[in-house]
Amino acid sequence: MISLTPIGHVKSPRNDLSDDDWGGVCATIELAPDLDPACLDGLEDFSHAEVIFCFDRVDPAKVSRGARHPRGNPAWPKVGIFAQRGKDRPNRLGSTIVTIVRRDGRALEVQGLDAIEGTPVLDIKPVMAEFLPRGPVRQPAWSHELMRDYW
């Protein structure tokens, strides 16, 4: 058993679980009261951060442990849950690279976080070029179609 305590929560204008139009969303990650705001020191020197969060409102009965059509679209191939980024995953973890807008004390304002109001944040990591892919990125055609309106 693994037990995680959120390091903060998302403050966002988005409450809906729809899949598209996240690129312009500005949200704030507010640190948990027991964390010293100094844990964010220096993060504002980076342009981007990776935010790991929990899809806490996913119904456990809807978690996928096998293969499915992404977004239920039969025009796309049936692929395993680990070959897609859907929220209905076994551990309900989300990960997104966001643009850092600014830091104000214990709050980090970001753009492009695809998490709704109140979502628990589990970790924040700075994006460093050396951790990005070290070669060309390959992905199937259906995934480009799926992501067309996401951001």
C-alpha cells in the first residue's frame, strides 16, 4: 500500500471534466498549509513545470485495467490504458507540463493545467531540457487527432 498526501490543491475556473480546450486555462496551485512556502523558491526561474495530480473524482468502477478505444471512439484503435493518457487509469494519476506564469508566496500560477477546481496535487517538478526526449518523438496518427483540440 502506498499512501500519498497532497502537497496542494488546484484553484481553477474549470469545474467540468470535458477533454478539450485546456491551453488557455490559467490555474493556481495552492500549497498545503503544512508546507513551508520556501519549497517553491527558485521554481519561478523555470519556464515550465511538470505537475503530478490525482484524478480524485474518477469513479473506481470506471477505472480501465485493460484496453479500450480512447475517448470511447470506435474510429480509433483499441489500445491499453497505458498507451493513452485518459483519467480512468488504475492509480488515477495525471501528469502535465505547464507554463509557469508567476509565483506568489505559497501559490504558483500556471497555464495549461488540465486539472479541475479542487484537484489534489501530488508533486511539482521543474522541467529541464535534459529530461525531455533525447530524440524524435513517435506517436500513432490517432493520438494526433485526439489531441487536435486539447490545448
